[in-house]
Amino acid sequence: MATVFTILIPSVLGHILTLKFVYHWTILLILERIHGSQKINGNSLHYFNPLHKFLKLYRITK
């Protein structure tokens, strides 16, 4: 009998942590550090922005 971990972990991680998502996340982190005072479509790239704002930038730039 399969445990919850053997069923859920591969499928959940497969959908959440795809290479494309990690690639875009890495680019945004680099842009955020380099261009912290600049903006994309009126949204600041400042390091201390809340996570939901950062994810909004991810959706705009992908």
C-alpha cells in the first residue's frame, strides 16, 4: 500500500517546482537585486516587496 508521501510528493513537486518556474523565479530574483529601485509596469522591484507582489511581477514578465 502506497503512503501519502509516495503519492503526493512527486506529483505536487512536479507541478509546483517545474524547471520553467524555477528559471523565471531565478531571473526575477536577479533582476530584483540588480534593479531594486526600478519598476516593471509600475511595480517596484524592491527586495522587501510582499510575496504576492513579487508573484504578480512573475506573471507580468513571463
